[in-house]
Amino acid sequence: MKARLSNLVASRWYYGFLAILSFVFVLLFSRATSPLYAYIGADAAIFKQMGMAILQGKTIYLDYFDNKGCLLYFIHALCLWLGGDFVILIFQAISLTFTKILLDKIIALYKEGESRLYILLIALVLLLCFYEGGDLSEEWSLPFICYPLYKFLRFYKEDKLLVVKDLYFIGLCFGVIAFLRINNAVPFCGFLLCLFIEYLLTKQWKQFFINALSFTGGVLTIAIPCFLYFYLKAGTEGVYWMVYGTFLYGFDYLGVNLKASPIWVICYCVILLVFFVVQLLSRKSQKDIWLPIVLAYLLFLLTFGTNCFGHYLQVMLPVFLITILTLDTQYVIVKKVLLSLVLLPVLVFLIRPIGCMALEAFGKDKYSENYSNFHNIIEQIPAQERDSIYNYNVDGCGCAILLHEGLIQSNKVLFARFSFCLEALKKDKLPLKAEKPLWIMITRGYYYPADILYLRDYYTEQYVLNYDNTQINGLFGMKEDIYFFRRK
């Protein structure tokens, strides 16, 4: 078996095997897009609705708002135009294939033969820990995170100088991530900072400026078309809302503080502590990569891993992997203990995706029940009025049920609840008295008192949807009544 695996890794069919493995992975675990499940997913629903808005000729951010980068919505628009969810699944498989190829190249810097495949399978398990149903900005960002890390590691480990072309493509990757979700670039920022600091400390001024310009050129290759698109589509107002949604809102929403959940803090502290222990016990101490890896962890904690759910940890997958690959001590038992300590806090998160898959596959399908009940409501609403539903505060769940019927909410702000906290959206969000929506979809809580008074006087309750997905999503699920009011 060992010889066969070594032959597979060395064969020309290896990347084909990784492609098949990627397709199987997303088919089984990307519940948001896989035909095996009814689940849509709140984030995935919003991405698809933004894609639908693009296909309808709308200006995203200006006509419909969400806090991710425009490339994410363009990808979904293209996939929906080509054929829908299954096309998104194919694109996910392609993205994951490139991620695994690049991870394999990173692993090959440290391991040979069948060990590469074993470590790659560990990487897939780690990915699954944070997968959260698939079709998330972090998943789409992974290949663009892995490429720069591979180039940096070759530079540190094999003394392969980064040439102009390398820095241009690293900048290109940064540009792509910036317009997917800027915070996802944090893992390789530690390496980038260390690289340019080294140029300055060693007084390589020429190298510093040439590579800085090359990196900037790569970023601009992505940024300029994005800015031009919104300027030509909606002028300076379109550019303003794109910049606000892509960059400013993202940082405002996440916050820059230390309010991370205790479980994240414990996991990171354990991993960081073990990393330092590994370096102290290592025979081949790789001091060159200590600082950038630790800096990547700390940047993630300070500017990204706050106020977030577990799936944000996806973007740290390559750094987790590098930590594992630096386990290089002369005692086998020490290697095993250290590997266990690194993996244990991460594998805690494996419970949820496996549990969700099992419940949806073998238990009572709450999503199908919710969508069926909503379909019965929609059937009673006149066809010409179905595009007039104002998602007042149901947020992602509201987007998901509307998407199931091929509808987009009538109001601009897709994340209605968070708009109450952000000044720019507060000013843009008109009271119901000014909006005068035909239909309103609302739950109890998170509303302006004046709106409720207006709702009471000018609307009548027509339907109630008993929405429940807590069986599958647990603490992240929602179990409440969604009310549908129509203007008198």
C-alpha cells in the first residue's frame, strides 16, 4: 500500500486524483450548493441574491447591499447565468483543486512520497472543521492565500529569491482577496511584512522598490477594472457604496478588538505555545519562518478573528499546516504528542459539520419543511406582488427562503439587522412611512418603535411562517415566527 501511494503521488494522474477528491468533498460537505441537501445557507443565499441582482441589471451595493467584495457576487452571477447551484459546485471543486495542488507544493517542501498525501488529507480534515456548509468567501479565497504562502516558503526554505513576476502574482492574489473579502488576506500579511522589513533592514533599496511596485501592479490589475465597472455603472455614488461595502463595512462589522470567543482564544494559545515548544525542541530549527507565522496568527486574532464564527478559521488552514510541517524533533513520541496537541483544539470543530450532514441526510429535514411551508404562502400571494416583499429584519434566513422561490427582497439592505448599527446605512434606510413597502416580512425584535406603530396602523397580518432550523444549526439556528403583512 505504501508503495502504491508513493507511485500515485509521483504519477501524472496525481492532480487528477486531487480534482476527483475535491469534487467528492464539495458534493458531500458543501450543503449550500450540493444537490444532496435542501440547505441553502444564509451567506450563500445573500451571495446568490446579489448575483441575481447583477443579472437583472441592478447596481450592487447601491440597489442591494451586503458586506463582501464584488468579485464574490460576480462569480455567483456568472454561475447562475451558466446554470445555477451545480455550476457553483463545479467552480468550488475547481477552486478546491487548485488549493490542494498549492498545499501539496507547500507540503513537498518538507515531505516526500506518500507522506505528502497523508498531510494533505489532514489538511482536508482541518478544512472540514471550519467548512460551515460551503460557498463562503473564505473558501473562495483559499487558492489565493496558498499561492503567496508557497512562494514565501520557497524563499525562506530553499533561498529561492522572489522575482518581479512572483511579487506581481502575489499582488494579484491580494487584489482578488481584497475584492472577495479583504480580511481574508491576513494569513500571508505576516510573511509579506517580514519580506519587506528584511529588504529595509538589509538596505536592499532597489529590491524593495521594484518588488513593491510589482506587488502594487498586481493589486491594481484587479482593482482598476472593479472601480471602472462601478464608475461606469453608477458614477461616483456607485464607487462610494462599493468601497463602503467592500472595505469600510467589513472592518466596522468585525471590529478590531479582543472580543473573541474563549474557545478561539484557547485554541490559538495552545497552537502558538506548541509552535514555540516545537521550535525549541527542533533539530533543524527554522528560525526564518518563526516570525512571519506567529505574526500571521497575531494579525488574525487582532484584526480578523474577532466577533466571528468558526468558518473564518478556514483562511488559516495553510498556516495551521505549516505549523504541523515544522514538527521536526528527533523523538518520534514527541512528534506524535506535539501533533496531537496542535490538532486537538482544532478537531473540536469537526463535530458540527459532521453532525449537520448526518441530521440533514438521515433526520427530519427541517429545511425542506420550512421551504415547503413558505411555498404554500407564496402561492397565495398574487404573482405580480411577489417581488415586493420587504425583508425588514429576518436577514439571512429571509434571503434563503426568498431565494428558494427565485425572489429577491424589495429593500436595498440585505443585512437589515446590522444596518441599525452602521451610520451610513442608518441614514440610507428610510422609515416604513417613507418606504411604503407593499409586503413586509418581519420577526419580533430589532425594529424601530415608530415603524411598528406605522405597521399596526397601515398593514394587516396575512400569514405566519413557523421557521425552525435549530435541529441542524443548533446555537446558530433560528426558531421563531416570521410574519407577513400587506399594506391596507
